[in-house]
Amino acid sequence: MNQQAYESGKLAYQSGDWLGAVAKLGEAKAPGEACGEVDHLLGNAFMKLGQYESAASAYQGALADASYGKRGALSCNLGRALLAAGRTQDAATALSNAVQDATYASPYKAYMALGGAYESLGDVRNAGMAYRNAAIDESNPSPAGALSKLGSCFMRLGRPVDAVEAYRTALDFTTPLQSQSQIYCDLGLAYVAANRMNEAVDAFDHAAADEAFAFTPEAQASYDAARKAVAHVQSNRPSETDALLAAAGYGGAYDPLDPTGASGELIPSAEDTGFFSVSEEDLVAQDMKERKVRRKHRHTGLKVFITILVILLIAVGGCAFAYWRGFGWPTQQTVVESLFKAKTDKTGIDAYLANSLSDSQRQAIDDSLPSGASVTISGSDQSMGASTVYATADLSQGGTVSYTIELVRDGISWKVSSVQTSFSSQSDGQGN
């Protein structure tokens, strides 16, 4: 190893000169020479520059140096680089190797990245297991993030009760200086899904107390629905007077002032001797006869009405449920595929973009889309007001690029609000 070049490269790295660090570290070892210390630092510098394939190659070179060690940290960094390069399956393999290293001091970092890899692959169950392992890792200084991710996985698996417990535990691990608004909002959504409306309103109220926090359309709709449900239940409770009358035997189907059944007539006058000349048996027989006639006329129309009402309720409920679960026409996948096709056909992409986007945002989306690419939809996260679609584009000149496309509701259809290249590890490029 060229020690002088290595020291110069390390100094450039420490000062934030990533290009200088790459140049100097590249001179620090001869071709084919195994030097884990140089390759580890070189991989970190490439990550800072966004050159993820080069970073992955450097980390693989460091792993080839058996004398260097640090296999857990290197495998974790390799997995992050591969994730950013769009090689999700390879990333999952590298990150799984990272957590097998018993000497790795911070396996929660690998578990968090592994959870993200499994989510990209559509494997929500294994993603949840990875986030759980990250949360229970004693070296994790802030398990709240992993618990929130675990709650999200439970929601996608249709287990809102488990999601509630994950979010509540996440709140226990947050500090007073950390914002809890997003966790309270997610907790509110979980309570709504579990049909625990009072608790949902309380959780949403905590989130709304932070004036800087903005609800998503889905969360706002759930908040409003929970408040309406609670208000409806409270408004239909009987008054104390009604409860006392019911306990005394009043308020039932039998009205002592109208023994023949809700006729609307007052009790007959005592001067009406005809009333008092009727025997009790005659009254009962007449009452039964009149009730039978009323039931006969009432039940036929009632059955028809109930049948029509049930059909309407089922149809409306099905449509409402589909809308709440994020279904629309055209679907999110169709909108995304049409967006890429419009770019290739040069017919203009404005028809597929959200109306709220500025001209600069529209241009940025247009610039990020490849022309002539073959697009495959790898997965989606659907909700009532906003959805995310994950797509992979096979470029005409070779290679692939992964995209994360955010969509917002537009009536019963969807419009694109942002398009980003999905680099999961970009936020932590420093490495280990």
C-alpha cells in the first residue's frame, strides 16, 4: 500500500472532498492488491458521490481482504449501495450476511436496510420481521423508527390491533425533543382500522396539536370519519328521563293510553258508555284482528323496501370500501405506465400530472423520465387519498433504473405528484 497516497486520501475524505478522496485512495494500492482499509474508505467516498455501483465494487474488494475483518459493517454498506443501485435482491442477500456477523456492533442498521429491501420486493412479512429485530437490538439508540415501520407493516398485513401496539410502543421510546405527530397520526389510522373510534380521535387530536404537522388526505378523511362516528354514538344515547321511564315499564310497544296500538287517539271519555260496555275479551279480540290486518298490509311493502335498501347499502358499501382502499379508474399502475409511454411517444405528460404541480416540478418530472424504456411495475402501496407505485425501467441503451412514483387522488382516478429514483440508503451514505 502507498501510505502517503492513503493518508492524503483520508485527509481529503475527512474534509469532505469526495472527488479528491477517490483520486488519492485509488492511488493508494496496486491493481489486484487486497487492502480492506483503503477499499472501505473508498466505498464510503463513492457513496457520497452517488456512484453506487462503484461503491459496491469497493466494498466487495474490502470483503475480499480476510485480514481486515469488519464483515458486518462492510456487508451492511454493500447492501445499502446495492439498494441504491436498484439491485434489491442482491442487497437483501448482503444485508442478511451482515446480521450473521456476531462481532458487528450495530446490526440494527443492517436490519433497517433489510426491512426496506424486503418492502421493495413486496415481502411485507419479512420486512416486518427485520424491523422488529432492529427495534429489539440493544445497540439501537432510537428504536421508535423501527417500531413505526413495524406498525406500517402490520397495517399492510391487515393486523391493525398489532399495529396499534407497535405505534404505542414507538411513542414510549420517543424523547420530548422528538416530534411524535406522525406516530400519533399513524396510531389514529390504526385505531380507525380496528374500529376504536374514541381512541382514534384522541390520537389524531395529539397529532393536530402540532401546528407544523400536516395531515395527508387519507389521514384527514379518517380523522373526520372518526369524529363523526363518535358524535353519532353520543347523539343517540337516551336521556336520563328516557332511561327512568324505560326502567318503569314505559316507552315499550304497549301504550297504556292506547291499548289497541299507537292509534294517535286519546283515551275515550268516561261519558262514552259504548266503550265501557265492551268486554275485555272483545277488546283483546278486536286488538288482535286489527294488528293482523296492519301486519299484512305493512309487511309486504316493508319486505320490498328492506330488500331494496340492503342491495343499495351493499353497493354503496362496496364502492366506499374500494375507494377507501385506494382503488380507482384508471388504476395507479395504468396511470404510471401511461406516463412512461407518453414520454416515449412524445405526446406530453401533463395529462397524467397533478394539477397542483408548478411548472418547474412538471419539468423536473419530465426530465427524470427515460424515453423508450420498458417499464415493469414491481409493487404499490394504496390508500384512499395518496398511493405509491414502485416501477423498474429497462433502458433502451442498457441498464435499469428503479422509480418511486407518488400519486394523489383525482376524483375516482389518480394523478402523479412526484417521481423519484428510489435510492433507499441515500440518507445514510456515510456508511459504518
